[in-house]
Amino acid sequence: MAVQRALVCLAAIAMLFQLAMAANHTVGAPGGGWDTSTDLQAWAVSQTFSVGDNLIFKYTRNHDVLEVTKANYDSCGTSNPMKTHTGGNTVIPLSTPGKRYFICGTAGHCGQGMKIEVDTTAAAANSPKSPPGAPSGGSPPPPKSSNGENLHTCITLGIGLMLML
């Protein structure tokens, strides 16, 4: 019984730890969003995307989110998107490493900069990206998400679960 209780505790802690390590990236935040007035390319290169993170698009009815190929991303081609999202609040789980491409399908919006390239790294390779032209070395920038708070919550919940069992 004690071994079973310990295994349940360890499994719960592992699940909570995984949740704490995932980050939610709201596109364009904190000062902008999925729109034509936000410098979305600058926002994207300032982020570090890891497997397990979520990409959150918040937008008005005159926009949408198309996941497209690299060729369609480069040309702002809206024909044959891999996925189309509408509704104003789209959450896209980043479940595999690699590059993904998103554009707005509204005529002219992609050409006005409403597109992002997301390069998702494996969870273990979670090193921050430097914006182009930024000097390398020195201290890494502070984290862009609330993982520290999430980790604290995870540990607190894990200890609480162990005490309950």
C-alpha cells in the first residue's frame, strides 16, 4: 500500500511539473496582438518556443489564422492552408519540434506583416533566442513567461498531494 501511494505521488508530481514547464505564448503580447499594427516578426524572434507550449491567437472577426507551408508563408499564399482557424481565440499546442508558419488569410493582411514563423525546440533544449543583431554571451534575458510562478505552484501542490496520501 505504501509503495502504491508513493508511486501515485510521484506520478502526480511528474504531471504537475510538466504542466509547470509549459508556457502559453499569446501572439503579440503584451503590447499588441494578432493584427496588422503589431510587429509580429519581432515578437516571434523574442520568444523561445518549446514542445509542450501553447501558441494563443486572440483576434477580431476580420482576421483568421491559417497554418501554411513555408512557400505559402513566403508568398502570403492563402490557397490550400494546412489548417484554418476562426472565432477570435485559437490555441495551438506546439507538440513537435520544428518550424511552423501562420498567416492571416484576410486579403492584404499577410503582406502587411500579419504572419509569424514559429521554431519549436525540443523541451530539453530550452535556451532563449537572441534577436537578430543582439550580442551573444553575457547574462540571458529574464524569462518571458511565468514558469517560476508555475513551478512554485507545482511544488506546493505536489507537497500537498503527498501530505494528503
